[in-house]
Amino acid sequence: MSEHFELLIVGGGPAGLAAARSYREAEGQGTVAIITDEQRMPYNRPPLTKELLRREIDERELPLEDETWLTAQEVALVSGRAVSLDPAERELTLSGGRALAYTNCVLATGSEPTRLPVPGVDDPAVRVLRSLDHLRELERRLLAGGRVVVIGSGFIGCEIAASLRVRGQEVTLVSDEEAPNMARLGPDAGAEIAHWLQQDGVALKLGAEVQAIERRSESLDVVAAGKRFSAPLVVMAAGVAPRSELAAAAGLELDGGAVPTDAGMRTAISGLLAAGDICLAQNTAAGRRLRVEHWGDALSQGAVAGSTAAGVQAGWNEVPGFWSTIGSQTLKYAAWGDGYELARIQRHRDGAFTVWYGREGRVVGVLTHEADEDYEQGREMIAEGTAWS
């Protein structure tokens, strides 16, 4: 006979922990378990590419809660990998054959780094950075004063490149974008980020699509735009993909690889909820479903899922957003995240700036650097659907 939990949470990231916490805060009295395949307490991931990589903090500062929290909240932490989910029987099976029954289950399986579909991408010296184990392996391979090629100019790639420069590495960032984060933020913001990276000593090779990664003795050649960029170590930051295989196998119909939910984080299957990176969730303020991959929104969606599981009416209604630190420079970004038509930069004193984003006559996003008042005002304008002017 399988063990039974009132609330079973698959995933030990921010969404999973937030679901357990909010379930208890909503006076949920049933048994709760968090399933994690990392065999450690849920921890803070954003510092992996920033403060922890720069050695400004210690690993011991990462856990989101102390282990005593589990005992105090009567939450079980189960180490294992979920391999199958039977929503009809409401039963989850782990890789070792252990079966867990549930009344409500929250899928918070997160996302995983993607790798470009090019030759050589699986060489052991081509690393990704998403987990603490990834960081430990990356650090093991770093050489004093060594060289690293970073592939990708999204926020993660830029953060890694700048942090590695702080570590004394010679860094080349290769990307098919004409400016860092240009696809998401536009050319003006991209130019600012490029300037920061160059000031930090990162060599930029932009507009260069990677064709292959070739090993040459103790070094790798990243082949892009007909040129070769050599280093003993390559870090790939080419985006992430939702870990939605378990959801699909359970019979949920995916949309673009993500799990559709209502604002209460309910899926189309009774008793099955989802939160975090795997979701395409209804946002009541936006009036439509949104796909986001932000740490803070995973916490928010997890909290909604936990409240829903406890029988409390709740809904996701926040404007998605996050902060990014690239070297010593901080960006704050809030946006619905499903596109814009217009972008206008507003420059302030001492290098501060704000970029406003508009679509269909409304403000839909704001990006700020050292302009906190604009950021706070921008979030309100986005939520209210303020007219673009």
C-alpha cells in the first residue's frame, strides 16, 4: 500500500517550497511532502551566477529555510526522482519504485538548461549553470587566470561572463544577437549592457551564430561566424526549457512545452496543480495566460498553488519581474513578457536610465538602472494598463 499525502509537491525549488509554506499558512492541516532530486533543502538559485560565483557569499547562505523548518511545519522532504504520475489513481512513483498517493499534487519541476543543436556540445568541458552541483563542477574546472568562452547573451550569460571576470578569468562572450538581451529588451538596453561588459573586460563576439564546438587537445574551439574562439572551458547559457515531461505523461496537454493553468494554478486534471517555470498561467491582471521564468514569480505562483490546495480562494495577479546584477550594475525589469511594439529609453543623471515598453497603446514593460521610482511607478502603470504616451 502506498504512502498517502494530502499535498504532494514535485520539485524542491522556490515554487515547491512556497506551495508548502502557503498551504500551512492557509491552515492546511494535512500531511505534506516535497519531492526533490537534489537531495538538499530548497535553496536560492540566483546567486549561483552572481554572488556565489564571485565568491562573495558562502554555500551555507543559500537554503531558503533551515532544516528545522521542516519539523516545525511538519513537511517531509523526500529525496528521489519522480518517473510516473497516475492522476486517475492520484499516485506518484519514484525511480526506486516507491509509490506515493496524494489528494492534491503540485507540479513544480522547474526548467533545465538547453544546449544548442551543434556538434561538440556534449563535450565534458562544455558546462551549464543551473544548480549548485553545476557550479561546483564549473569551479573545479576553472584555472587561475584561465580562459572561458560563454555562449549566450541573455541575463544568465551576461551574469556569468561578468562574474567570471571578477574571478580573474579571460572571458569571451559569443552570441548570435547583435546586442546582449536585444531580443527581450531592444537595442538601447542591449547597448548599455554591452558597454558594461566591455568595461568589465569581457570580449564580445556578437552577431556570431555558433556552428560547432571542436576539441583540440586540452582546449575547445567555439566555431562561430567563420571564426574560432578557443578556451579550455565553455559555459553554455542558451536558455532553458520547462521540465514538463511528467505532466505530459500524466495526460496534460501542453502549450509550447508548458502546462496551462488557471489563475489558481489548477491544471485541466482534478487534484493536479502546477507552479513555476513549467506553467502557462492565467494572470488576472493581464487578462491572459503568461509564460514566465522568474524566481519571484515562481514563489508567487507556488504560494497561490498552496493556498488553492488548502481550499482558500487565491489567484496569480502580479506583474512578472526580476532583478539582474551584471558585474556591479543592477537592472530591474517588470513586464507582461509576451512582447512589445515600442521601446523608448529615458536617460537620467550619472548613467541611470529607464526603458519603457508599449503595445497596443498601453505600457506593458519597464526596465530601470538606478531609477527605482520609475520601476515602482512602472509596475503600477503596467498593472493598470496605463495608456502609452
